[in-house]
Amino acid sequence: MILTLVGVSRGMVEESKKRASGVGADIWVRPPNSSLLSFSSAAMSEKLIDFFAQQPHVVIATGSANYSAGVMEPVSGVDLEKFARMSGGFRFLEGGTIRNPDDIMVDDRFAAQRNLHAGDKLTLWNRSWNISGIFEAGKLARIILPMAVVQELSGATGRISQIFLKLDDPKNTQGVIAALKANPALQGYPIYSVEEWTSLFSVNRITGLRAFIGVVITLAVVVGFLVVFLSMYTAVLERTREIGILKALGATPGYILGILLRETAVLAAGGALLGIGLTFGTRWMVNTFAGPSLTQTIVMDWWPITTGIALAGSVLGTLYPGWKAIRQDALEALQYE
Amino acid sequence: MNNGDGPIIRIRALRKRYRVGEVDVEALRGVDLDVQAGEFVSIVGPSGSGKSTLFHILGGLTPPTSGTVAIEGIDLASMTEAGRTELRRTKVGFVFQKYNLLPTLTAGDNIAIALHIAGKSLEIDTWSQEALRLLGIDHRLDHKPRAMSGGEQQRVAIARAIVNHPAILLADEPTGNLDSKNSDAVLSLLRDLNERLKQTILMITHNPEAAAYGHRTVHMRDGRIVEGETGPLVS
């Protein structure tokens, strides 16, 4: 449970990071007061693109207008020609780029989950679209449309959500950012290098996510502890007679507790291994059935942590019934049915 | 310590009182008994006569209320719980009516765990090999209890009880769950163990025919040893 939840939270962040990196920009400009992961509707004037294009060292300036095709299904509207030059172009697995007004492009993950192919129809916003191509995931949203179409759909003609700048040389990035930030007209606009921007995509930097994961992990630990505790308590009760036999044979309290704890440790380690194995299954299920916005990764650095939690929980959960068992009268234990 | 001449078990003025709900029950009301090393003593008596309580005290499963009980000269009355645990590990072997084998272990492991608890090598020594041969279970050691007959399980329980060479073997109704054929086999084995390996045995039974396998029979009633026993009570 812990590995799956951490894997989903980290997977979503890393997926966002990967798609941000896939743009190919050296500098990102966000609207004033925008939050890190907001895929907000267009909030800046499209004219800003021309302004940025005229800045020293900027070779390509473009942007995207964002819109939503439903809960957690963002759509990006881009200048296809400029975006292709900046990002190196979409890599199409089927079909090709948008050529007609009703064309739409989706990524392979979106297509796989909906069993879509190039040439199929897709209904969004009560409108039938023709899928012109299916591209390899990793660039902006999973659904791509021309910028003007998204602006029209969102009722934000002439507005964009973010601006991407590609420089003549990435080494000039900090200098250009400094110059832009010094411009009084751009006060309040968050301006990031791509490294700064993608570094923000971490669990610790996203407000609430760390606390959320903390709550989930705490719940998982409590639930896991209770499950193990009650399981061991029941197991000890069921084995009261066996404990009585061991006592009749002269087993010391330490010997009996040692058996219980070793058994628990083996069970916990086995359970942790099984849990790790199951996360591969949940990753497949999440990535296949849970919708294109949810992504689960395998969080190997959490394997020892969760194994430690399982071991600690199970050992602590064994100590109480174990302590009760070794204090139990041998005669009573032997007569237990 | 027992010097080899005196009785291996010496019981004097043994009393045991315990509480059931709000009622005090006088289970033993002054028992005197000596058992010599190498003896096979049968203890018979009706339910509630105190024979099981005597068995539990001798086995260190419960302390006496008063009186003295010494095994090989060691007084059980003043023993702590740890002392009684040590007694069960080194001086006493138990055979129960319900066999009380560990169900998840094989017959061999049920025997080996007694060695392990005693901190001994898991190798079966010559004495124990002879005992296993006498018991006729040397070919069944890889089987789990559920795959064995009652008679076989009881023979494994006997092997487990004697593998650490206890001073005394306490058998509580060892044939109580067996048919007559298996009962005869188990009783003959106990007698063989006593005669060939000089194992001291105290056996509780309801059955006079089973009791006849012992050298002498001690009768109990109402927490006392009563007249009619065969052989000397106190030397």
C-alpha cells in the first residue's frame, strides 16, 4: 500500500517533469501568481511571445494555451510549427501532425487506454475530432491541438498559459533570466531555467503533497501494525496448546519468544517481498486502467523503508501476545482446546 | 543430590490446594510416597482422586502448597518458575493422553526439538537409537503427526519424553486414546524401556490391566494414597 501510494505520487510528479523537459525550452515563463502544477487556462497575452522573441539570445519563443478535456485530462494548444522546431518535433507512432480543423493528436498512453488509433474519432466537448496521429508521450499534455483552437474552445482568444524560450546557447540562460527579471514590465512573472523549473517537480516542493504522503504512510503503518498485531495475537491464541507443549518440554520464556519473533520476522520479510512484487502489478493496473493522468513508478528507494516498517510493526505486534504467551501457566496452556 | 541408594522420588506430607471460582479445593491431603530408581509405578484412582495433581507437581507444572517433593534429592517445593522450567528440561519427561505432538513438525523434529530445548546436539545418541528401535518408529521419523496412527503418535511422544535421559518419565493415561491393540503395544514398550534401559516410570491410569504392567500399583482416593497398593509406599 505504501509503495503504491508513494509510487503514484512520485510517478505523477516525474511524469510532469518528463513532459516539461520534453518541450526543449531553456527558459519557462509562467503567469503571475500561478502555482507549480497548475494547468491553468490562458492567463497571459499572446503578444508576450513576440516581446520575448525580440530579446537577446532568444532564437525561438512560443507558448501553450492549456485547457481541460475533463477531470485531470489536460489539453495543450501549441503553435505546431514553432513547437516542433523547439522540441525536435513529436515522434509519431501512428499517423501524423494536425492538418485539418477537426484534427487532434493524442499520446500513446491516452490512445492505449482508450484503444484509439490514427483515423479514429474522438468526442470531446460535444465535438467529434479526427485523430490525425498518436505520438510518443513526453511532451506537454496527452492531448495536443493547435493553439488557436484551444483559445477558441476556452474562450480566451489571444491568451496563453505559459511561454517557452529557446536560446542560442544554453550557457546564456542565467544572463537572459537576469535581464528579463530586471525588466519592470515583467515584475511578478515567474521566470525559470528548465533546470530550475524541473527541479520544482519534487514531492517536497509541492504544497500539501508531502503532508499527504505523510498521512498516508502513517495510516499504512497504523493499519499494518494493527493487522500484524491482531494476526499474531490470534496466531498465539491458536497455538496456546503448542506453547504449553514447549513449556512442558522445559522451554524457557526466551526460547518461546525467540521462536515467535523469528517466525514473525520471516513472515514480515516475506510479506515485504510480496508487497514489493505486488507494486509491479499495481503499476500495471494504474498505468493501464486508472486514466492517463495517473502514473505509478517503482520506488526502489522505499523498499528498505517499507521492509523496515513491516519488520518493526510485526515485531512490536508480536511482543505483547508473545509476552502474554510466555507468562501463561503451562497447565492452562496444555488444557487449551 | 541422590546418592544412588535412596529413592529417586521422595514425597512427604504433600498437600495441594487450589481455588476454583470462590471455592478452595483440597486436591492432595498429605501424600507420602517413595519411588526407587528404575521402578515402574502405576498410580490408579477415580477422577478427582488427586493423581493428576500429583503428576503435575512431580513434573514441575505447578508448585505444591506444602510438604516436600524431591527428585534426585532436589526439593521442588522451594523452586521458582525458572527452577521448575529447568526441572522439566532436565529431570522429567512427559507422555500425555492426547500425545501433544507439535502438528507442524515431523516425528523426527518433534523429538529433535526436545534436544534443542535442552541445548544438546541434535544427533541421536546410541541410547536414544536403542530407544527408537524399541519404539519401532525409526522408519516414521519423516512423517507429520497427522499422517500417523494414534499408537505411532504416542510412541513418538514417548521417544520425545526420554530423548534427554530424564530421571523420571511421567505418563498420564498414555493409552487413554488408544484401542486395545495399540494400548498393549505402548504398555509393552514402556515396560521394555523400564527393563532394558532402566527408565523410572510413573504412570497414571484408570485401567487395572494397564496398571498391572508396573512393578507396583499405588491407589489414590480423595487426595490421599489409600490401602490396597501393591508393594512398599515408603522405604
